[in-house]
Amino acid sequence: MGKKNRHKTREKTNNPPIKNLKISKYFFSFSDIFKKKDELIILGFLIILPIILFWQTTNFSFVWDDNRIHLAANPLLQTISFENIKNIWAETKGMYMPVTYTFWALLKPIGESISGMQGFNPFIYHLINLIFHLFNGILVYIILRNFVKDKWAVFGGAILFLLHPIQVEAVAWISELRGLLSMFFGLISVYLYIKSINIKIGNFGVQIFSFIFYTLAILSKPSMVVLPIFAFIFSIYFYQEKISVIIKRLLSWILITIFPVVMIMLPDREIIGKVINSPLWSRPFIWMDAINFYFSKIIFPLNLSPSYHRIPQIVLGKWQTYFLWIIPVIIASILWKIKKKHSLLGISFLLFIIGFLPVSGLILFVFQDYSTVADRYLYLSMFGVSLAFSYLFSFFKGRKSQIIMSLILTVFFLQSCFIQTPIWKSPESLWTHCIKVTPDEAKAYYMLGNIRKDAGKFEEAVTFFSKAIEMDSSYGEAYINRGSVLSAMNKDLEAIKDLNEAVKYSPHNPKLYNNRGIILTKIRQFDKAIADYNMSLKLNNNNVEILQNRAFTYGEMKNYDSAIKDYNLIEKLAPNFPELKLKRGKIYLQKNDINKAIKDFNDYIEKDPKNATAYFHIARAYKKINMINKSLEYYAKAIKLNSNYADALFNRGNIYNSLNQYPAAIKDYENAIKIRPDFTDVYINLGIIYSRLKKYDQEIECYSTALKQRENYIPALRNRSFAYYSSGKFLKAYEDIKTIEKHGGNVNSDFKKQLMRKLGN
């Protein structure tokens, strides 16, 4: 048979004999949308309208978990390499979505090239979300055209999918690319599945591609495991295929679905938290409550929120929960009763419910800790809503009815454009809105606390974290972050108290032990800090941030070998980890392994040749091996890159001082003081130079300034007593000696005797 006829379609499908359904009799392929003027007009609207609505999101920032968990905090996304991509696909902890993480990794350099700056550019991520949502709307239209003949009715259903306010979260929230990608691959898979039923020749190859795209869908977001049920329903209802034929066609889908289903059914009990206590008998009630909630939000999408605080305890604590389950049952009963005349509505309702089944409350899932419902969970379910809308639009042919439905779409579009989408502009606007809608949502106060923390507004941050804890006394993360802020405010004992409290509620949270380890290091309780880092690493194996903190603590303990071992492990896990070689080089320097220190510093400079700190430390290294000229050369480079580098000026001044090049030393010291007027050691060394130059008044002034900054500072008192003696101010010298002795300092006995003689004692 010729190549032209390989994909010949059936003239008719075996549709059920229902007169008023107006189901399409021919397979509507992707290419058909380009063949007629009306179809091209529809395609234009399907592209233009979502762009008009969602283009504003390209100017929005990261919110919620975007950078905090998925992007900047993920070391595997920092650079594109075979090793990182391999590790993305090998990582099975948490939600397994390697396709999505791979997309995020590939988008980073594109965003950098657009912005010209290093790091994650929100513009490109928002743009990609918009593009995939747009693609999904077009795919919804193409698939629905195979079920409903009236193209303008299907256009209405596709527009509802694209513009409904409940879809805003999935598009405006960068992290939900997982849902958009999963839907994109899933819809392609469904389209190919339908095509394999309709074409006579070449359907096996189409089935293979359908399976591949379904695999990509569940690897983008595991909740797409319900797609085989969609395909089964389409086969039974629209094409009246035998069950044995359907199972044969879907066998590969079913087999590959087993793993994600098991992962969903058996969540990590250490992660899922208190939701694990939801009893089995309660889950149907939670499910029915979710159906009622979503049904109401589809019809009246008002007061939409990123988190509804509809946790199982609250749902089960309301008496209405045990009665309102009757509403979905009544709806299902009515749809069953009218199935002969309006069976497509029943199918739509079934698809709607199946779409969010994995996160319906029947199965435990992590976000139930915060809410049993979320707007984004309806993204696949909106296919069922669009199918119902398309059918109703087609069924009610009257002009008034269609005007009403068009007005509904217009209202939804305006609400999405001017009310719902702007909420996602920034973390501040998002969580402030959340509090307005759900004032008892502890998570919203917690998030606002994080915003204030990042902005350095610690008092306000503590207030928000405290409010979150007031609403949920078991909020471990709020204790952890309040403790972090209290530590930044130098309230370390209060901070540790908060972290100790957090252990009760989040004993398996690695962040808790890491943060407590940081504070314990700060108050120099090193052994306890190391124990906390070890526990944190046990819970979050080989996390480079924790390893870095432990390495720093080992360095403070002068356990240099252990510190270097940790830095070597970090290099193996994340070779491009920020400032890795700079930090390891400093440890080598402390260990007096100068050659390795210099090598690390030079390697770091190759990647960042404008980093003044690296030149500063190389200069220190050369000074240690008495290569003075080299040391001066690198101090000069550091100062040239950063003219306000007070430490570099001080150290270079010390070298000039040791070389008796006093004018150069004085100049460096004075410049250092201009930058840091409280730099006590500079005044001490400057005073020593003035002593050698016999400029005693200037020497005394230097020591006196140092003592204003550090009261009773023994080196300054001792040097000033010598200066007073040299300038003939014996009584003042004696007063300084008495102060030294009072505070436990040692005084040269010969000097004291000479001074006492001068005083006549």
C-alpha cells in the first residue's frame, strides 16, 4: 500500500447512538486545525487570549517554593552537566519528576543569556509556563473536536480551560511547570491514543509514541497516573471497544503506572507529618468535601487562595462534612438518571473527579498538612469541565443561552486578568492575599516571616513567625526559622530554645539540626554542633550545604583534616559549589599546607578573576612562606579590585611596617581607618610606628582611640603606658599599669621598677 494511505482514517467511529450529543463522526487530527479559515481563527484566539491574560506574569518574581526548594536551592540545577542530569534522574526522594527538573536545568542558561546575569531568571520560567498552558489549551480543543462536532462550542470549552480563574495558580506559579508539562505530554498521549483507534494502518507505531508521551507525563508529575482511566473511558464510551481490546492497548501504560502508583500510595512517613494520622474511615468524607469545594469554585471562582487551610482535622471537625457528602451523590444520581439523553455530562463529571483522584483525600499526600484542596490540582480535571461546557454550549442552541455562556467566559477572563493573576506578582502580594482569604492560615504568616527575614527586618519576622506558631503550635518550620532570626539578633539562647521545641514536631527535619548546629558553632559548642550536623546529614545524605557548615565548624575546632575531607566530598558531589576552593584554600592555609592553599586560590581565580578575597588570601599564603614581594603583589591586586578592602590595607601595612617602610605603612593604616574607623588593631600598629618615629603624642592618641573602642584592652594599655613613660608622663603611665593589673594583665617588672623610681617610690 502506498505511503499516502498508511494513515487513512476511518470514515466513521462506532459512537453510541445518542441523537443530541452531536459527537464528531470523523477523526479530527492536529493538521485539520490549519485547513479551514474558521479553524485558523479559532487557533488565533486560543493563542492570543491566554497571551493577553498571562503575559503580565513574565514580569512576576519567584514565589513560594520556586527558589527556596526547586531552583536556587537545588545544586543539580546550577550547571548543566552529564553528571547533574544523571543525578536528577537517579534522585527518587520526594516527588519523582525528573523531566520537569531537566527542563528547569536547561532553562537556566537561556535565562542567563537573556538577562546577562548569573542565576535563575524568572522571566524565562514564567514564559515557558505560559507557552505550555497555551499548548495545552490547543490540545484540549483538538481532542474535544473528536467528541463534540460543533467547533465553536468546543472553542468555548477550550477557552474555559485556558482562562478560568482557577487555572491561574498553575500558570502564574513557576513551580507548577510540573503540572503543565505533565498535562502537555498527557494530552499528546491521549491524542495519539485516539488516533490509534481511528486509523486503519500504522496504529501500532502511533501506540508506541502514545506510550512514550504518557511515560514523559508521569515523569513530569506522578499524579498523571490517572490518564489510563481517561483513555479507558474514551474507548468504552466514544468508540465502544471491547474491554479485552482496551486492556491490550493499554497494557504498557498499566505496567509503567505501577511504580508511581506505589510511590503515591506509600508516601514517605518521615515527610508527610501529622496527616498520617488521618484514619481510613475519614478519607471518603475528606474526598467528598473536596468534590463539593471544587465544584463550588468552578461555578463561583471567588476568594481563590494558594492555601485554604482546609486540613483534615478542620474538615472532619465540621458537622456539615458528615451531611454534605450527599451533594455529589445527588449530582451523580441525576446524571445517571439522564444518561440516555445527556450521557456526556455524566462522562464529564466522572473525568472531573478522576482528574484529581491522587490528591483528593482518599490517598495521603504531603500538602494535606496545609490544605486538602488546591487550585492547581484541578488542572487535569478542567478537561472534564471543558467537555461539559462544550456539550452545553452545543446543546443550548438558543442565542440567549449562548450569549449568557459567552458572558460567563468574559467574566472569568476579566477576573483572571485583573483580580486573580496580579495576586501572584510577588511573595508579599501572594501571602498578604492569602491572609485576607484565609486569616487562620499559619503558612501565610510563616511565609511573610520568611520575606521579612530575607529583607533583614528581624523584629517583623519574629512577629510573623510567632503568629504562625500561635495558630499552629506544632509548626516545626516556624520554630526553626524564628530560631534562625533570633540567632541573627544575637539572641542565641532563645534561638536554641526554639529549635529544641521544633524537635518535638519535626524530628526528621534536617534543616532543624543544621540550623542548631550553626548556632552552636557560633557560641563555640563545637562538639554539639558536629553531632547536629551528623544528624542532619543522616536525614539528608550528602547535602552540600550541611557538609559546608560542618567543614567550617571543623575548621573552627582546628580539626583541619576533617574539614578538608568534607570539602573534598563537596567537590565530588558539586564541583561548582560556590566558593568551594576559596574556603578549602583557607583551611589549607590554616594548616600551613601553603602549596595546596595557593593552588586552590589560583583555581578559584581562574573562574572568578575579579574576586578580591581570593587575591587577599594568596597574599597571606605567600607572606607565610616569606615571599614578601609576591605577597605585596597580590595585596595590591586585591586593593585594586576593592579599594575599600580594609583587611588588605591593614595586612599590606604590616608588611611595610616590618620592612621599615613607615610612610607606606602609615598610608595603608590611615586608609584602613577611613574605611573602618573601629578597626582597633590598626590603631595599635600605627601607634607602634609612631613610637619608632618618637612621635609620642600621636602614638598616645592611637592607643587612646583603640581604648575607646575596646575598653581596658590590655595591649593598648600596655603600649600607652610605655608611650606615657617615653614622653615623661609618669603618673599617667602608672595609672595604665594599675588598670592592667586590675584586669589580670601582666606588667614587665623591670619597666614597673623604673617607673616607680621616676615617681620617687
